[in-house]
Amino acid sequence: MTHPNAIQGWKAHLNLGFKQATAKTLLCHRSQSGPLTIQRPFYPEEDVCHLYLLHPPGGVVGGDELQIDVKLTENAQVLITTPGATKFYRSGSATALGKLARQIQSLRIADGCALEWFPQENIFFENTNSQLSTCIELEKNARFMGWEINCHGRPAAKEYFENGKVTTRLELFRDGKPVILDGLTVGENNALNSPTSLNTHPCFGTFIATQATQELLDKARTVIETVSNEQHIGITLIDDILVARCLGQYSEQVSTTLKLIWSALRNDILKREACYPRIWST
């Protein structure tokens, strides 16, 4: 799809609000501008609202700025995912960075609500200049399970990330106080190879779950014992927040590992058995 203004790029904003009704969670507010939209809600669990985010242009390029705001109130129970990977395409040359591409995600979860945030992987192409930031704001006993999966280049297709710049930031606050402030900048292939950065692993994922305990930490660590040693996985507790980080060679490796952790912990944290979105099987 051709940009309406090749110099400025797409400016898109999607704002979604959810609340619990008599028998299920409803999408009570939706406003949008630019090419960000959703499919109609699904209810495979009857009461939990499953929703798919869509970006019709199919990729993000230099000059684009996408903003997604999600707010849960009144005991809303929501699972959000995407039909496929988000692709951040090249915006410059091997010798000069092009215009910045930005995606900003704000997730606000009120007390008594639960959000599962499972976008499929972000793929950063060679020579991109991209920023991705996600801010999660929890009130009191709000529950959250979610991940972010980033892949530099497309190693499965022998397309490697050797030039460009990617800055990612993941933040989690509870009652206005910071719990997790996680940032990474990859500016060249050397950063991918450095033992102080991704150590030759082009793909990494971060999984977060609230209301975790030492028992659940031990359970998650048991689950990953069966995972291929091509990956490096670490899991820890920050207060009652479980954080898992996975480094891998391919995004499918990382997503498979994080799904295993989610499946193992969902019933303990949300009192529900794992229910995979149908789109993951297509």
C-alpha cells in the first residue's frame, strides 16, 4: 500500500476501552485515526474478550508513528494478539539512517481487571531506524500476562541485521511506581554479537506475569528444562512479578518457549486453562 505522504509517513492512533458487562467483557470504547484497526471480538471462553489488532499497510517504515492505547475497567478480562508479525522495514541505506519509525503502546489495567497481551513478533529489517516502547500501568491487584518478542533481521531466511538502529523500551508501573524499566539499543551487528548485549542471538523475548510466587517461579523453571539448549533462558521474581527472558536464533523458538510458560502459569494466575487464539494456528 502506498503512503498518502511519502515524506511524513503514516500517523495512526487506536484507542480501546473495555469493561465487564453482565456475562462477558465488552469493547465499550473504540476510536481510531489512520491505518490501525481491529477485528470483531471473539469469545472462545464465553466471558473473556479475545481481540486481534490489525495494521492494514502490513509494515512500518521511516516516518510512520503508530500509537495504541488500551484501557481496562470494571473487572474487564481481555486477551489481545495480532494475526502476524509486525515488520519494521528499512528506512535508510548502509551508510545513513533514514527517518525514524515509532510504535508506542500504552496499556492501563484497573484494579480487578486482567489483560493478556500477546502480539506476535516484531521483525526489524536491515537498515531500519525504529523505536518501540510499551508502558504497562497496573492499579492495585490488576493482573497482567504478556510478552514482547523482537527479532533483528530474518535469520531463518538468511537475512541478517548488520546495519540500522533499533531502540526498544518496556516499562511496568504499579500504582504509579516503577517496577520494571527495561531498555535496549542495537545499532549494528557488533551489538548483536557482543556478550554484553544479545551474544549472537538475533531474537529475544520478554515474558511478564503478575501475582507470581516462588512456587510459580519453580514451576516455570521446570517447564523450560525441556527447551532446546540453542536458547538461553532466565526467569526471576521482582516482588510478585515473574519475568522471563529468552534469547534464541529464530522467533518461532522464542515464541514457543514463552507459550509454554504462559500455558503452565495461566490457571494459577488467572484461574483459567490455556486457550490459544485461533489465529495462532493459521
